[in-house]
Amino acid sequence: MLGQWPRDCYASLSLLLKMYLDNSAPFSQWRQAEARFTPHTEESARICAQSFALVRWFWLLERTSGKIAERMARDAFIKLAEDINSPLHPAAMLDSLMTMHDDALRDYTERADTVLPVSPDAQERPREYYLARYLLMRLPSSPYYAAPNGPGESDCWSLTWCLLHVSAAAQEVFGAMHTAFGSFKPDHFRQWKWSPQPGAHELHLMRRYRNPLFRPERQIVGGRDVYEARLKDSSARDAVQREAIQIRNLLRELELLADWQDVLSALRERVDALAERAVALGRNAASLQIHVTESRRLLMEKWREALADKPEALAKFIEAEQQLQENRAALGATEWLRQYRHPDNVIPADELVPSLLTEDPAQLARTVHVIEAHPKLRPMLPSTRTLALDIVKPLLATATAPPGIEEKLRILRVSP
């Protein structure tokens, strides 16, 4: 049986889309024999059951290869659907339906302790019953959409049986498909969507992808590049979160003993280093600032407690802390400045200037202002201007320069 299925994940996605659009198995098997729907509910039930089968392909991939692989595969699937542009199954609708199923499962998982039957005599309800109820109330075309009392029991149970039925059919088919292509291989992916909130490594791929400001070989980005960048970003984010939680717990339990100054100084260094790492992580790290801010707040409380009987020392400490925060805010005023300080040197030294020229004019102007005002950064300006001109002049001569590049040169105070 394995011989009929594609041997790589990307080709399997293409086949999956064809199966869905052609209404072939398992999607044609959505209806359970005993299910009975009211006439105005049957179409909604079909959409819910078939899209439930579809999303299970991706849930299976997540279990075997992880969330990053699943997200990349799902984005590629939607891109394939966009290319086909089916009027009956537009890509945006497929994406919305799968997201609805994700939300339904998340809602069930978060409320699992509160969705038990109301009495011991009530019929035992499987997970799919609660998913069915959620779906019938969230599908925009459903007659129960946003209904305050929800769907009737008959429709709920009928859709439950359909979900269980199509799930079993999907598992048989999709299990064979996944076995055929084996492990997730990002090299096979010829298209993808950039993350809406990319981390630092993915951000740099986005900068150089098909960007004439970079060397030709660096303008090429493949599926493996994207996958590995996301793995690095996820790992870096997780590491910062673990460190933040550890520091926060230490500070909550800390008792000030005779060596309090050494202890607090060491923790302050850790919090400062943590803040530096967090700000450089990229756009996917906004939620981490809550942990970093809480760690710094607890640290400041301990310093205030330790210096409570030394008001002058406390005032100097607070002033120094404020200056440190203001300086850090200035040095992190733009994405380029934050990436410039990334501990992994996510922007290679020879790509700092092309990356700077990729910033939009407003961000570039802010960056130049910070560099000019900062004593340690100011010496880099002359070489930055020279290299910027060296990069841009050949592009201007061949009319291949990115739009707006002359304005950016003027911001750098460079004459083309």
C-alpha cells in the first residue's frame, strides 16, 4: 500500500489538497450511517466533519515532528490552495476552518474539568461531543452560529458520530500517508509563509530573501533555512523564558543575609543579561517581557529592602538603574539595533550594512540618530557610509536597486 503514497511531505500535501477538493476518501466518508440532521444543519455538519478530517492530517504531523514542522506544512498547504484558487474551497476558508478546529480543541482542553455530564445518569459524552457543539456555534454558515442556547441535542450527537466516524477513516488513510514520507524533511518545501511574529533568525532570512542588497548566494533561501531558523528562534525563546522564571523564583524566595550585596549584584547581572537577550529575540518574544519585567521588579524590591536604612545609597542605586534602562531603551530603539546586539550574531558582520539599508526610512533615521549619539557606536558611521555606497552604486547603474534606496542614502548622508 505504501507505494501509492508520495515519499516526501510536500508532495503529500499536494495530494492531500487534491483529495479534499475531489471529495475522495476519507473526506467522502464524513457521514455516519445513523446520523440524522435537520435539513438546515446538514451542510454545516458536512463542512465541520470534512474539515475535521483535514486538520487531523496536520495534528498527526505535529505529534510526530513537532509544532514548527506542522505550522510550516500547514502554511505550505494554504499556499498550494491559493495557487489552485478553487472558488468552492478558497484558501482563506480552509485556513479559517482549520483554525476553528484548533480553537475547539484548545477550548475543550482548557475546560476539560468543567464539561462533564450534569448528572450520573447522563449519557457519557466523548470529547467529540463538545467539539461538535463548539463547531456548530462557531461556523459562520451554521444555523446555530452564536446562538445563545446552542444547538439541539439531536444535531450535536449526530455531528459527534460523524466526527468519530470520519476520524477513524482519516486515521487509516493519513497514517499510511505519513508512514510513506517518514520524517519531516524541510528541503522538499518550495514555498512557505513567513511567520506573522518572526524571531531574530527568521527575520534575517526575510531581510536577505531575494534582496539585491545582499550577495547573490545569500538572496537564496530554502525550506530547510526557514525550518532551522524557526527551531533556533524557538529554542532561544524557551531558554530566555526558563531563565526568567528561574530568576523570578529565586528572588521570591530570597532572604537577605550577611552576603546580600554579592547575591543581589550577581542576580542583577543575570537580570541585565536576560533583558539583553530578550530584547534581541525578535518579534516572537513580546510576551517574554512580562517575565523580564517581573524579575526586575522583584530585584528592585530586594534592593530597596536591603538599602532601606541607607537612603543616599538607595537614591544613587535607583538613579543608576534608571540611567541603565534609558540607555538600554535607546540602544533597542529599532529592530536593526536590537538584532545588532543579538548574542548569536544573527546578522553576520559583513551583512550589517545591507541589513541596515533594508530598514524602512523612519526606522533607518532612528537608527542613525542613535548611532550618532552613542560614543561606542559613532565610529562605525564612516565605514558604514562607504560600504553603503559601494553596495548601492552598481545597483543604481543597472536599475536593480530596491525602491526608495536613494532616500535611505540621504538619511545616511551619502551622495549617490
